Amino acid sequence: MDFSSFLTSLGTSFLIFVVLMLLFTWLSRKPGNSFVYYPNRILKGLDPWDGGSRSRNPFAWIREAFSSSEQDVINMSGVDAAVYFVFLSTALAILVLSGLVLLPVLLPVAATDDNVKTQKAKGNQTFSDIDKLLMGNVKGGSPRLWAFLIATYWVSLVTYFLLWKAYVHVSGLRANALMSPELTPEQFAVLVRDIPPVPEGQTRKEQVDSYFKSIYPETFYRSLVVTNNKEVNKIYKELEGYKKKLAHAEAVYDESKKTGKPEGLRPAIRIGPLGIVGRKVDSIEHYNEKIKELIPKLEAEQKVTLRENQQACAFAFFTNRVTAASAAQSLHAQMVDTWTVMEAPEPRQIIWSNLKIKYFQRIIRQYVVCFIVALTILFYMIPIGFISALTTLDNLKKLLPFLKPIVNIVAVKTVLEAYLPQIALIVFLALLPKLLFALSKAEGIPSVGHAVRATSGKYFYFTVLNVFIGVTLGGTLFSTFKSIEKKPNSIVSLLASSLPGNATFFLTFVALKFFVGYGLELSRIVPLIIFHLKKKYLCKTEAELKEAWFPGDLGYATRIPGDMLVITIVLCYSVIAPLIIPFGVVYFGLGWLVLRNQALKVYAPSYETYGRMWPHIHTRVIAALILYQVTMFGYFGVKKFSFSTLLLIPLPIVSLLFAYVCQKKFYRSFSDTALEVACRELKEIPNMERIYRSFIPPSLSSEKADDDHFEDALSQVSRVGSFA
């Protein structure tokens, strides 16, 4: 990509962001759009425009984001959101401190050498003006390389320091949240899996009750045996669907009374396939009949499920948090594949169908999923490498000569070079997350939060291996294929020497992500259009309207890997192409601002893990740092700098040691709840009955107040422990 195409891409992306920001300022002030731009505040019962959100100043949202505290973020979007902002600010600080040294030192060192001019004269490769500011412009073996070697150490040291500082901060955030006097049901429960076969003469609930009562005689409250809810869920979902349809039909009927004749027009539907053929019937009467049919059917299926579909897993409840935390960390059975006890996830997070999966089945599933993910990465490597090569104009002209007349048109060439490779790559990546989430759930993971963390990890390694390494190798192999054919032994040196040539691709890739990506995030154009279309043509009830504007959460499964890809790219190119550092700074700085606004006003958390994703974020930043150090080791080798071998070998070793120390010092407090944290006093005496009922699935919940409905699945051990 030449310099004019690079500036075109950058300028156009910036212009798009400005337009989208102005659109946001204008649209967010409209009262009818408050459900799109302030749903989180509405859900919390707050005034959408409290704090000056209706100001005409297009930068008012920036002032609000800066003035908000970490506690404000926790109050509105939870601890997980606050931890995510710690990651953004840490990445930003790493790049700012690195850039303060690298930019004023390395750019002049590179710009005043002439390796690019020499290589261009030999006709070995094509170069652009940007290449003169990269490490590639420094001649091999030059003393100037000392500056780049010291810079490599500086970036590593800055990363170690800030990651340690962030880990300490996040540990404090998690501890403070868990010490909160507010009552959360999952802190009084544990999940029990791999329960042995029921002894003769006992029921499953009696087996679980007697086991825990013998170990915790004073604090065990009762247990809830998990059941196979597949059939009852199906009936419950059908019943809820008919209730929604009935409410919709009644709303349509009421509306017809206001707009037409006083008696109104009763809605009708056809009861044939897809509702487009068959006999026409009164909608309200039809839905009422269906509901009357399904209610006794649901109650009967609930009894069958509770009596006959019990699984080898349960939730055990305790009367205090300390006992529950202690039980979750203890080995209960001599054999590790029986009576596996762990912290209970939030009731809204539970993946019920996974709880029954046995210990060794879970291990086998993990290996199978790892194998499938590896195949997926290899499979995607082929098309991504192909896209990388194909969307490079020089390669297009080589492979498809008949396109030369079109590609050589200045306007077409500028647009294609500016956007085609980056857009192709972003669209390609958008197809992947759902597959990886399904694979994560298939491992037997018990909670949505855990599945999201697993998905995030898979997506990170996929993006790094396919996007960063795949694009680099793909573009380089195609551009140097003839040279490799002549001298096969030169492949390593050719690949390493071509690294700076891919810097411009990643510069525009990062720019497109932060300007266009964050512009669309802030303006919420797509959700706005979808909401108004649904509101006008589909929504007739308050429940339907809420479903149309409900925002969802921040989407950590894909958002964090996307950020990780950027930090990986920027770290790996920070010394080779220091120009990329300002782009990384803008990406994380703008991301912090835009997403701060979204966390405070838009997104509503769908679960809370109290920062459990941080150790995974930390590990992947270290992985990115090691990749950067290995990349620099290889590139210094190509530059024939004799001191690099001895001086750079310690860096990956130090990074591994740093990761090991952090894991030993901090990780345990994230996987388990410290007892000194769990022992803090609560604001109120826990209502154990309410706590245990919060874990009953909606499809099994009974409107009856007594326990007879759940006689076969719910333990009746303790009535004394239920507090008012």
C-alpha cells in the first residue's frame, strides 16, 4: 500500500467516525430514542438524561465518561465491566509509556538510514514512503540496532510493571465485591457433580442430604437435585409463547376499538402450517384454549420430571457463606471423580443440560473440542491466507492479469487498497464466534460466564494464529514466491525480512477498527433502525417493546479477543514499526471512552463473575508479549546483529517466570473465594427459602407456596434454618 492510499484510508475512517459521532449527539437527544441510547439507565429506574446527556455539546458524553468513577461502572454494569476497563486502561498505559520512548528515539534512527533505498536500487522488493520509518530501513549489522534492542527490553519491562499493578488492583476489586453486605444466592450454595449411584433403599435426595448432613451437621440447609428438564422446558416454552401471542392479540383488539368501530375487530389466524393456510379462527379464543390445554400438561410433566428424571448432580445450600466457600474448595471424596464440589454459578448463568456430564466425559470432551478448534484454525488459515494474498493489488495483478486495466484506475486502486483487505478480514471473522461458543458449551462447562471465558480464549488464539500470523505469512509467501522457488533455503530470512512490509496492512486494520468500529458502536445506528421497525410493525405490548430495545451485555466473548488481537499486533510491531503505537493508543483510548459511555448508559450485564476473566486476560497479554519477543529475536537474526542472540533469549524466559509468579500469587483467589472475604457480615439475615428457590428453573417453578409439588427433588432436611 502506498502512502496516498494509507492517508485515504485513515482520513475516510476518521471522517466516518466524526459523522457517526454527530449522528449520535443528534439522535440520542430525541425522546423516542431513549430506549436505544439509555436502556441501562431505564432498567435501573434512572432518568435517561440525568447528568446533562441531552446537552447540545457533541462532546458532552466524553465529559460524562471522564467524570464517572470506577464505582459508577460497578453500580451500572457490574464488576466484570470494571475489570474490562482495567484491561483497556492497562493496555493504553503500556502503549503510551512505550511510545514516549520508542517514537522519539527509533523513528529518527530508522529515517536517517538508507537500507530501503539500497534494496529498491537492487530491485529486490517494492517499498513505500512509510517503509523509510521502519526498522527495515536500518542496514543489517548496523550499530543503530542497539537502539531497537534496548527498545525491545523497554516494552517488556513496562508490560511487566503495569500487568502486576493491574493484577493487584483487580484482586482488590474482586475481594471488595465479594465482601459486600448485599446478599447473593450463589454465595450460599455449591454445585455437586458426579454423585455416585443411589444406594438401595434411598432416593437421590436422601443420598445427597445424608452425605452433606454428616459432614456439615450444623450449617447444611437442604439440597436441590438437578433434573433432566428437556420435555418440561419444551412445554413451558410453548406455553409462554402462547401467553405472549394472547397478550399481542388482546392489544391488537384493544387498539382496533380506538381506531375503528367501538366494538372493535377481533383478530383471527389460520391454524394450518405456518399460519398461512387452513381454517381461520378467533386468535384470542384459540390462544386461551391452547393455554388451558398446556397448563395441566405442564403440571403433569413437572411431576414426572421431578420424580423420574433426576440426575447425578445437585445444589447443596448452607446457612452461611463461609461454609459454602469452604465446601467449594474441599476434596469431599477420596476418588476425585465422585462428589465433585465447586462454587455454584449464578442461577441465571447455569447451563442445566451440562450439569449431568460425568468427570471423565468432561475431560474427553475438552480434548475433542481442542482437536476440533485446532482443525478450525487450520481450516480458516487457508481462506484467510488466500484473502490476504488475493486482496493485495500487486498479487491480484500477478494472478489475474486481465484485471490490470481496472485496478490501475487511480480512484479504484485507492479505494481497493484502502479498504478491501481489512473489510474482507473483519467480515470473515464475524462468522466464527457462535461456533466457538457452541464448542465451549459442548465441553460440559456448567455456567455461561465460564463458557464465555472459554470462547474468548479460543477466539484469541484463532485470531492471533490466523489473522496476525496468517496474514503475515500469506502476504509474504505470495509476494516472495519466485525468490523462494529459486532459493528454498532462504525462506526464513525472506519471511522475516518481509515483516515490515505488512505493517501498513495492520496500521489500516487497527484504524478501521477504532474509527469505524467505535463510531458504529457509539451511534448504534443498526439497533436504532431495528428498534423503530419492530416498534412500528411488530410490537403491541410492553413486553414486546422491552424485548425489542433490551440491549444485552458487552459481549466479552468477542470483544476481549478483538482487543487482544490489537494489543498483539501493536506489541509485535512496536519496535519494527513504531508508527503503529499511536494507532494502538487511539484504539484503546477511544475504546475506553466509547465503551465507558455504553457501560454507563446502554449495556445491561447478563451475568456477574466478579472479575474471573482477569487471569485469562493477563495470560493472553503475556502470550502476546512472548510472541513479540520471539518475533524480535527472529528479526534481529535476519538483521545479522550478533549481540541479539544472547541478549534476547532471557526475555521469553523472564515472561514465563513472571506469568508463573502471578499465577501462584493471585490465581487461587479468582478460582475460589477466600474465607476471610466470605466471613464478612451481611446487611440482613438471609432468607434461605428464597435463596434456594432462586435456583429452581422457571419451567419447574410452581405458583403453589407449599413444597409438596417438589416432594421428590427438593430436600426436606431443615426447616429451622429459614430466616425471615
